[in-house]
Amino acid sequence: MERTVPIHNILLIGFMGTGKSTVGLKLAEQLGWTFVDTDQEIVKQAGRTIPQIFAEDGEGYFRELESEVICQVLSGTNQVVSFGGGAVLNPVNCTNMQKNGCVITLTAPLDTIVERVQGDTNRPLLQGDVRERVATMMEQRQGLYDFSDFNIDTTMGSADELVALIQEQFGKISRV
């Protein structure tokens, strides 16, 4: 894919439980860059947990905060940024990502995601039958991550192997 903007950030998107935070932190350490998790930034700025925001103000308000934080974060450089799985629901967020970095989608099969997120009380969208909720949300979000520069299945190796693969792919793109 031909890029028309300088690539000064690596941006990790994908469904919840695909390993964005784990891989992102290791990648940032390898590169000597800053690691930013947009969900953690939302919590810091709001002074409340994500479940509290959802319970008190609803998902719509959370998505507004998320977009504001994304704009703030993307003004920086030399960052590896991990985005919440629903950040792609707002097309403006996707456009901002494309303009401000190399966008990588991390993927995993349904069973792997369910195994990874089962019992995580910090995910308000997973109330009820986790497998059913994950399957429904994956179906609803199908195609929303397709704007990325490349995809990596996080079941294909350890976090260190995935970091090496991302660095290899990023090297190809960043020379454009």
C-alpha cells in the first residue's frame, strides 16, 4: 500500500482480546517509543473506570470521550498506540488513524478471543453469554478493521515473534 503521509506512529487496532496492549507494550519497548493505550487514557482523563462511564453515561458518551482522546493521542509521534476494539465504529477515528501512522489490525479466532476475555469485568459490552456477545459483536464489526495497512493473527506466535513480524512489516511500509 502506498502511503502519502510520514509514518511516525504504529497504531494497533482489532477486536477486544486480540493482544493489542500486550504486543503494543513489547513493541514500544523494542523501538524505544512511548506506549499509549487509549482505554487507559480515557480512564485517566475521566477519573472513572470504563464500566463506570458506561453505567453512568452510556456507550454514546464513552465513544465521544474515545474520539477526543484519539485526536489528542494522534497529535504525538514515535508512539505505539493500542485502541479499544470499538474505536473503529466512528469513521472519523479511522481517518485520523490513517493520517497519523501505520495501522495494524491484530486478529484472533472467536474461540481464542472468548478464552482471553472470559471473566474480564472491565469489559461492559460483555454482559451475559460471553461467547454469544463476542460472536455478535465480531459479526457487527466485520469489515470495519479493513482499512489497516496489514493484519496479523495473534495466535500465530508468541508476543516476541509478533513484535518481530510487525517490525518487519513496518520496515517495508515506512520506506515508502
